[in-house]
Amino acid sequence: MNLSVAILSVHTCPLAALGGKQTGGMNVYVRQTARELGLMGVRVDVFTRSQNATIPRIVELGPGARVIHLPAGPEAPIPREALHAHLDEFAEGAEAFAREQGIRYDLIHSHYWLSGVAGLRLRERWGAPLVHMFHTLGRLKNEVAETPGELEPALRIDEETRIVAEADRIVAANVVERAHLVWYYGARSERVAVIPCGVDTELFQPMDPAKARDLLELPPDPLLLYVGRLTPIKGLDTLLEAMVAIPGPADLLVVGGEHDEPDDGHAAALRAQVKALGLERRVRFLRAQPQRRLRLFYAAADVTVMPSHYESFGMVALEAMACGSPVVASRVGGLTTTVQDGVTGRLVPEGDPAALAAAITPLLGSAEGRRLGQQATRWAAEHRWPCVAEAVCRLYSELRPVAREHLPHAPCRSWL
């Protein structure tokens, strides 16, 4: 008997180019786990909202896995907050597709709160258990919001609370997120499975830094790297302030920005900050990079910096570490478990430019930086995507015994 799983990723497609307002680590997570589950013999359909009528309805993702684009509202990008009104249409589209294909899904696995709402509706119609992963939590984002415009709506908080109460299992990326789910949402800890995120260690792997810089046509000077969206919650403004205290000729490359939005708002404020601080010659902004090129930036960097105010896990940190780059990060959320302080990088108080500069400076071009980078590579190697998919399938087996036949004979590592 084959196990069939419906994965829901309503607001963003796992095939979308990274670097947009609604693309990032979740896209990578959904894409990679779906592919790995398919390779394990699980039949996987990833349902996502169609944002372009010219894209084929069904796109093969790999052996046993495919992406299904469903019309739900206009087939064009729309604000995330507007998607809730179209979730009934999305669920009806998934149900119609299952009927047309003659598929009975054994499990539903939803990602992000919007997908969780659709997942609850499909669970009622299909009678299949629902596994949910939030990726970020509205209450936690509101804790660090600095302006009214950064606040998540009450609708999201209410729906997240309902999903926590009703889903059969919740996946948390680390024990910190599980604690947040228990404390902020009243989750029952025994129904929350901790499964860390993964990294493609065949793509992200160490390279001689000098060679990486040659390929990128970068000078041999010490190099700091920031990878992520240009939004307030990522704390890039703190890193820019810290750059004033970090001695030259160390430079900072900012790899981010959004393909799907104009370069204004916070991004413009960051560029103005660079000018005001006199850092024009030391800070360079780049757009988001394809992952095969991004690995060169990680390998070239003396340090990858994540000054975030909130991260549920921090997949950028894991990618950097896989390439041998130590990570200096805020001591917040999932970063406190993704980065091992003093082992794979450094953790510093969030929003503290002086502490950030003090942690970064000793690692630039030093033996200590190289030591942390080597240990970071070994740590990242324990988080390969096949191991993540195996852990996910073990969770499925708790809800559907048929999932056990897809499990390998031995676990990848102890946390499975």
C-alpha cells in the first residue's frame, strides 16, 4: 500500500525564486522535504495557490512528488492578508483534484497559518490526520514589532490558536519553538514534535575562501555577509551600526532584497543609514542570489551575521555553517539552538551594535574564526534533508501505521 500525502503551501510556491517578499526558508523546506519523501516512496502532492495562469497546473518536483497549482482568487500575486478570504476556494480545488485523480490522501501536512486553516477544512472532508508547521508565529512577531505596520492581525492570532488546538500534530523546528507554542498558544507539549530544519550538504559545502572570492571577483579583504530580506524584523540596521565599530578594511555584503517589490520603504531607509554612517565604501547591497551562487558568498565570508529580532529556526545560519562560515547571531528564538555559542559561532544580545561588533571583530581572518567554521561544517552535516524527511515520516507513522513501510532501517541521527 502506498502512502499519499497532501502538502499545503497556500501563499507561496516551493518552485518560486527565492528573495521575494513571500519566499524564503519555508519554500526551501517544503521543496526539499517533498522531494525526499518522494524518494522514500511516499506519494506527495504539494498544493499551492496559482499566481500565474500560464504556469502548468501540475509540475513534477521529483520522483513521486509534484506541485499542483490551484486557482483561489485572482491568479496573480495579492497581499497575504487577502488570502484568507479565498481559502474555501483553495480547499474545494484540492478536493476536486483528489476526486478527478482518484486519490485518497492518508495525511495532510500544512505549512504556515493560512495553509493550516485550509488543512482543517480538508481534514473534515477527507477524514485524514493533519500535521502542521507554522514556520513563524504571529504572537512572537508582535512581541518584537516596532511600528503598528509591523503588527500581525488579530485574525492570524485567532486562527493560529485554533490550529494549535485542533491539528493532530504540530511540528516545531526546535525546543524553543515548542516552548513558545505551549506558552503563547496553550499547545499540549506531547502533541508537538521537534524536527529541526535541514540543509542540502551536496550544494552547500566548504570551499577555499580565496577561490570563492576569485570566482565572485571580490578583493581579499575581511568579509562579512548578511543574507535575508530587507525587513525590520531581520535587524540589519543593528549590523550597520556595528560596522562603524568594526575596523576596516572589513566590508559587508548584503545579499537580499525582494524580486517582487520596489526598492523603497525599509530598504531605502537602510541605504540612507549606510550613507549617514559614512559606510558607502564598505557596504554593498546585492539582490537575492540563486542558491548555487549563494554558496560562493557563504564560502567567501569570514563571518555570516544574523542580527534578527526573531527567527523560528534560521536556515541561513545552517547554510552558512555547511559552507564553513561561522555565524554571529542574535540570541533569539530558534537561533539559540541552530547556532552553538562558542562552537559553531557566537550569540549576542539582540539589538546591541556594540556586542555585535565585539563578537565579529575577533573572527575576521583569524584562527578562531577558522576553528568555528570547521566545527560549523560538522554540525551542519548532521542536518541533511534526508534525515529531516525520515523524521517527518516517523511522525506520519504515529498517525498512519502505513507510513512505517517507508522508513529506512536505521535513523540518520539521534534526534530522530
